[in-house]
Amino acid sequence: MAILKVIEVLANSNKGWEDAAKNAVEQASKTVKNIRSVYIKEQSATVTDGKLSDYRVNVKITFEVN
């Protein structure tokens, strides 16, 4: 039986929400091993001069505990 743990991570990108999610997983994988999945809980963005300037995601990352 595998034991899984979930952490919540906030990440951002100036390219898009998909890139922000990739950044979340890449940063988490530096200290968390055995990542199995990512769930995008929320998306938001900031607006500068009438344009989207910073994309943000709140994700839940699931990983297996040894």
C-alpha cells in the first residue's frame, strides 16, 4: 500500500498559467521526490496597463512517501 501526501504550492509566470504550473512542479521537485500528480486549484492574474502581466496558480501536488 502506498502512502501519499499532498502539499499546496503557489507559483507564477509571466508567460501563462500552464507555465506557472510547470514552475510549481519544477520548484517542488527540487526538495520533494516521487511526485505523482498536480491539481490546479485556482488561477488568477494581475493586470498592468490593461493587459495580463503575471499569471498565478495555486496547485496541490501529490507525492508518494517512502
